[in-house]
Amino acid sequence: MFSIGHHRILSVLSRSGPQSRTDLARILDLSKASVTALVRELIERRILDERERVFGFGRPSVMLGLRQDAASFIGISLQADPACAVLTDPHGRVHAQLTFPLVNDVEASLAAMSCAVKRIIDMATPDIGAIAGIGIVIAGIVSSDSQTCLASATLGWKDVEIGSRLKAMTNLPVFVENDANALIVGEQLFGNSGDLQDFSLVFVSEGIGGAHIINGRLHRGRHGGAGEMSHSPIAIDGVALPCRCGNTGCLETLAALPAILGAARRAGLPDDIAGIVQMATDGHPEALTILHRAGTALGVALSQVIQFVDPARIVVRLDPNLVESVFARALRQAVEAHVLRRDSYHTELLLSSLLPLDFATGAASLAAQHFLFGNANL
Ligand SMILES: [Zn+2]
């Protein structure tokens, strides 16, 4: 559909915002004439439009931007129950959303997704662009061609060709990814980290997921499992608890939400994160200990990520109640204590809320990434 030249221009505009033709030529190391020709084609195809003029030295520059109605994308999250679907524009703004029950049966799941796609297309307003693709997010491992769920404990799936099946049902391109990978692509494309060539993302929910952008590209690893952190061995104070995976001392037995809630239950504390955080804020020693231990465990794991990968930033997505809590302070202290002191540079830790639609929006970003970047080696 687009040439590599088109994709390179679209990648710069989606990650860095509006640019002039002169800036695009400089950034992409192309001649001004080439950029002018490529831009003309993208304007004629209603992908780009001309924005305000910027006055500087010499002639004023016309800024070029990605049109909101250039295309739209459907994201489906099968990461948790209920499943949800969103419709976004190329800037990641959500224009429609719905939820539906998560089912494990493959045929029933395909039927539910196909129905959700039809419903969300019906909900689209006329100002939205044509739908260019669908992204699906699962908790599990996905093949390198983003079509097959190799394994998902949540769904009980093994070698399920979910992408090609849904493509046949909807006539739209479909891209499947695991939850952490989709979140980091969403952060790169729709979030505030698109200008970084090297950054990581970690999220804490039922488990703990991680993903890395290295040299501007998602690092999937040989089998699609790069960044997986839930079952990294982390023992704090010599405590190694049994994990659902059969090992002991896994990170999720200390820092994932079920671990925090389980420890709180055993101590007779409230069975919800907001309640535990409130008790810790009020100085309750058991609540403080539980959150401190969990935050420390995640901080130790993040210090290993920093030592191994050296990202410019780690985005940590958490339950909103944890973002400013003793959990967060313990996490930062553990990173401080375990990362080799480096005077000239450091890894930024950006803690923010994991919101209910984030996985579905991340799923939509997979389709947006393919539409905007194609397979161009950017
Ligand atoms: Zn484990």
C-alpha cells in the first residue's frame, strides 16, 4: 500500500509530531525533492494534511501532520475477563469501546471477537477513518509472525491460529501480541516515549510483564518471550514462596497483586489494594511491611533490567493506588541500592497508572504500527 519512503515519513510524524518538509528531509537523510514527492502522494491519499506555518529564518515552513481520519484501528484485549474492544484513531484516541465476556473455547472466542468487531464498527462516527486493521492482546506467548498464540495459561490455549482465523472472518489484517509487548508498542506509538530508541515497560497486575524497545524496535526474543518477568527468581530476606509455575521464589509471589492481597488476607487486613494502601498511609505496620516487601522485590527485578538492558527509561504501570504509595518508594529505594552508581547517566523510572482500557489500546497500536510503519527498517 505504501512504499518504504512513505512509511519512514509516517513513522517520524507519528512519533515526533508535525514536521516541515525541510525537517523531514534532514531527519530521514532524503533530498527535499524526494520528500516533496512522497508528501504530495500522502496528502492526495488523505493521510497527511498541511498545518500552520512556522516563521523562522528564510521562508516560512508549512508543518505536516498525520490526519485524525487517515485510518482507524480496532484493539481487542483478551488479557482479562471481561474482554474489551476499542476503536482508535492514528493518535491513539479512543472513539468507541465495549466489553464482552472472556471465553476459553476457541470457536466461541472467535465468534465473540467477530461480533465485537461488527458492533464497534457500527458505533464509529462518520469523522473516523477507514478501519485498517485489528490487534489482539493475550496473556501468553505469541509466534513471531503475530498470528498464533503458542501458549496462554489464562485462556488454556496452545498453538491456536487466532490471527489468520479472525482475518478470514473480518477481511481485515489481524496482529496478535502478548500483553506487555502490546503495552510498550502503545507507549511508543500513542504515549510519551516515542522519541526514545531504548526503553522498557513493566506492568503489575495478576502477573508481572515486561517488554523492551531496543534501537527503536520491539525486542521479542527468539521465541517471543523476551521481557517475561513474573517467574524471575527474586528472594527477599531469604524468603522463597511456592509459585503456581511449580518453582519457588518467583517475582510474582512477592510483587503481583494476588501476592499482595494474599499477604494482606493472612494478616487480617482488607482484601483490596486501596484499603491496604490507606492502612499503610495511616502507619499500620503490617500493611507497611507487605507493600514495602512487594515494592522492594519489584525494585530488585528492575535493577537487573537496568544492568542487563540499560534503557533510557522504564515505564512502570501499576494499580492507581500504588503509584504514590510506600510500594513505589520502596521500589525506587531498591533500584537506587542495587544499580551501580553512574554519574553521567541514569535510567528514568516513570510510574503511572495501569488503566482498564490500556491493553485494548495497546492492541489497536499493533494495527496502527503496521499501517504506519509496514515492514520498513526504520
Ligand atoms: Zn513462577
